[in-house]
Amino acid sequence: MEATSSMNDTTHEAPERIWALADRRKQWQDEPPQEGQQAWHWIEYVRADRIEKLEAKLVKAVEGLKRIDDASIHFSLCNYASENTIRYAHESTSRLARATLAELKGEKG
């Protein structure tokens, strides 16, 4: 198979990942090296648009973790720890975690 070097509007039809031979023979395949193929001869590449989506999800995850951390710090500064306070703290951080996970999965809250 010959790989093309130009990106165009049909990128969405390209495989998300390819493995290319590291010896400049311009051969690639859209599946990991199989039995009999030496894995170290192959370099894995990921489509750029896929990486951009993952980077955006990473930003959302970091923001969600910061919100959870802020809530945790807030509740740790309470002078008393009644059962209701502990329950509320748990429910609040759990709600933040679920909201972050739903956003990462693309679900609506």
C-alpha cells in the first residue's frame, strides 16, 4: 500500500491509526503488526484530528479534577465534621465527578 502525503476533506475516511515500516519503503497498514512481523520495524501514527479531540477531552478532565479538588479543600477547612457535612461533601464531589465523566463521554447532563 502506498501512503499519500496530502491531507484533504476525506480525512474522516482515513483510519484513526496506521503502522508504517521504519525502513523508508513507504509501506503502511491499518492494523498493528501481526505475528511474524517484527513490531520494532513499525512506527504507529495517529490521525491529527483524533489527537486534537483527545487533547480537548484532557483539558475538560483537568478542569473537572480542579473543581473536585477545590470542593475537597473547601470541605476539609470546615471546623466541624458532622455526618451531614461529610455526606454533603461526598455528594458534591461525586456530582462533580459524574458531571465531568458525562462531559468527557459527550453525554448531556
